[in-house]
Amino acid sequence: MSVPDHDQNGPKARAPESPDPGHSGHRARLRQRLLGHGGEALLDHELIEYLLALAIPRRDTKPLAKALLKEFGGIGGLFTAEPEALMRVNGMGETAAAAIKIGQAAALRLLRAQVAEQPVLGNWQALIDYLQADMAHHVIERVRVLHLNTRNMLIRDELISEGSIDEAAVHVREVIRRAIDLGSAAIILVHNHPSGDPAPSRADIELTRQIAEAGKRLGITVHDHLIIGATGHVSLRAQGLM
């Protein structure tokens, strides 16, 4: 006998009461590889397959895992996809989408903790890893400001603007006012390029210089402006553009 699985597959889909023995054996082998050798022992689609299996235990989740990776262009795009976009993929429901998002949340929390443990300027690669994981695959432009204290420790990581596919509004006065409110000694500007190419535009360079000049007058240092893209990142400081 089978029953409708409304959450995962819509009212017309049906799933067996118990997992197919072949699926159970395959999942057991994935579990043994994962526990015995770590995540590196599994391919991307196997990681997603096993994660989905925890949310959809009565289905073979390999085809769905492969479909998701194809739809979102890889594991980075999949984890940063919005829940609504995930649930538009055939076979995905709220529970499965939540499994994907909790995987992303756990990974980002770990990366962010590594950033917060040490002064940011002496822990640069950890910062880049965190920002790349969080921002590289977003389909709209997002701007954030990292606020640092006098020891260059991260005290606040704030999203300040979300734009369209290719732009976001940032106001110099608001950035500096917020730094004053938080008692920030320094800030790092960050935004992503949904196109994937992190090369700075003229507008990016001009905005950076305006914020740096305004901050300088009030004793607030702008350490850098990082642009994140799917193909990598660019530091305006390293490029000599600020």
C-alpha cells in the first residue's frame, strides 16, 4: 500500500511505505564512506543525495540530487539558491528545501566562526572563503559592510543593500553613520557581481573612494573593498584602486 507524499512530490505523487532494499544498501555504503573517510570521499551529487535522503527517506534521491546540481550550476549555486527556487524543481518540497538550507547555514556558520576568531587582517584567507561561500552565487547584487574594532576583530557583519540583477544602492552617509553608531574603527566593503566576473566597475571604484574619504575625516579606516564573483574575487586595495 502507498500513500500520497504531499510535502515532497505534490498531491499526485506516491512513495512506498518503506525504502527499496537496493536504496537502503546504497545509502548504507554512502554512510560508511562518509563516516570512514569524511566528506571528501563523496562526489558532489552523493553529498546532496545523502542529505536529501535524510529528508526524503522513502525515495531514491540520486536523480533529484543530480537534477538540482544541474539546475543551479553546481553545489555552490545550489546551497545559495532561494527556497522558492529550490521548490520549483520537480520532487522538491519544504522539507527537502529546508535540508539544503540547513546544510548551507551550518557551513556558513563554521566559516564565519573561523573569521571571528582572529583579527581579520591576519586571517584574510578565512574571510575570503567565508565571503565566497556566502555571496559568489547569488543572482542579485548584495552589499555588506564588515565592521572592525581597534584590534581589527569583526564586531558586525551587515547586509546594507540588495539590488537588481546588476546594481544595488549604497549611500556614503549611511555607511559612515552606521560605523559611528557601532563605534567601528575600520570597515571593509563587500559586494558580489551576479555576472560572476569580479572585475570592478568605475562606479565601484568611485564609491569606494568616496566612502574612504568620508571615513578618513572621522577617523574610520576603509581597509578594502572586496568584490566577489563565481570566478574569484578582487581586492581594490590590492589593485591599487583606493
